[in-house]
Amino acid sequence: MNSRIVVGICGGIAAYKTASLISKLVQSGERVSVVLTDAAQSFVGPATFAALCDEQPFSSSFDPRCALGPHIELASDCKMLVIAPATAHMLSACANGLASCLLSTLYLNVECPVLMAPAMSTPMWEKPAVQRNVDQLRSDGVHFVGPEEGWLSCRRKGIGRMSEPETIHVHCRRLLVP
Ligand SMILES: Cc1cc2nc3c(=O)[nH]c(=O)nc-3n(C[C@H](O)[C@H](O)[C@H](O)COP(=O)(O)O)c2cc1C
């Protein structure tokens, strides 16, 4: 039976907001596992997610907890993969089928709905290469929430702000309804 939600966190400032999303999912009764990219670990620490989920987050493709590899074992009972924040780099890896880290390999291996919440600067979001990757992912069946207009960590306003945890949570609930 599919029982867990996997939340993948990429390397952007918005990663700190994902702790709040995870708390909301846990409070609504979900079992949550977390995958942190290497870059994400420069923004947020594993202790926060270990405490929120009662489970150490996954970062390595060679995690000793998973003999078959976490990309297999996390996918086997995953009912939804949420990637928040989704960086330009991760959008590209997923759109192009690159199994270059645990999270992009897991993306290739899951059979459940995938929800991505991009976050990046306005120039990055508007770059044709990024928009091509988003279009590709949409046509591959990936769901998106945001990005939204607002204050960006590069100290200007514009499109690229990750949707608020409450908004992402609402999208998660909608996707979980059979
Ligand atoms: C301070 C800082 C903030 C960053 N914020 C973002 C961001 O919001 N969105 C993004 O796409 N990349 C951002 N980056 C760049 C990513 O961290 C970088 O592309 C990294 O390789 C992403 O790796 P990942 O997708 O595996 O997490 C930022 C980098 C730094 C140093």
C-alpha cells in the first residue's frame, strides 16, 4: 500500500519554508520522508527534518538503511513526491531524465503524482531554457504550484517566489484525493 509522501528539498533560500510544509503534512496524519540534495544542506540542516518526520532525511544514493537504494525503497510505497523548492537545476535534471543525484533518480523511479514548487530569481525563471524544462515536465504529467510574484531573496520583487507552505499543502491535499 502506498503510504508515504516524499518531500525533496533543493538548494535555495526557500528551503527553510519547506519545514513548515512538512509540519503541516505530519499534523494532517501523513508519514513523510525527506530527501535533501547536497546543495539543500547548505541552507537547512538534517536535524530539523529528523525531528519533524521522526526519521533521518535521505541524501545519499548509497544510504546504508536501504539495501536496494533509497531511490527504490522510497518509491515503493510513495503516494506523492513533492519537490519544494524545485531549483532550476532540478527542473533540468528531471526534464532531461538525469539520474545524477538521489532526488533526480527517485523522480525517475516514482509512479505516483509529482508536485513541484519552483523557486528562483526572476531572470532564472524567465530564461527560455528553464521555461522549456517546465513545459517538458508539464507534458510529462508533473503538477506545478507557483512560483508567485513577491519579494525575492535577491532583494527585488518579481516572479520566482516559492508558494507559501499553506498553498503547497492545499495542492498536496487535492492531489491525494483519489
Ligand atoms: C545563496 C544562494 C541561493 C540560491 N537560490 C537558488 C534558488 O532560489 N533557486 C535556484 O534554482 N537556485 C538557487 N541557487 C543555486 C543552486 O543552489 C545551485 O544551482 C545548486 O546546484 C542546486 O542544486 P540542487 O538542485 O541539486 O539542489 C542558489 C545558490 C545560492 C548560493
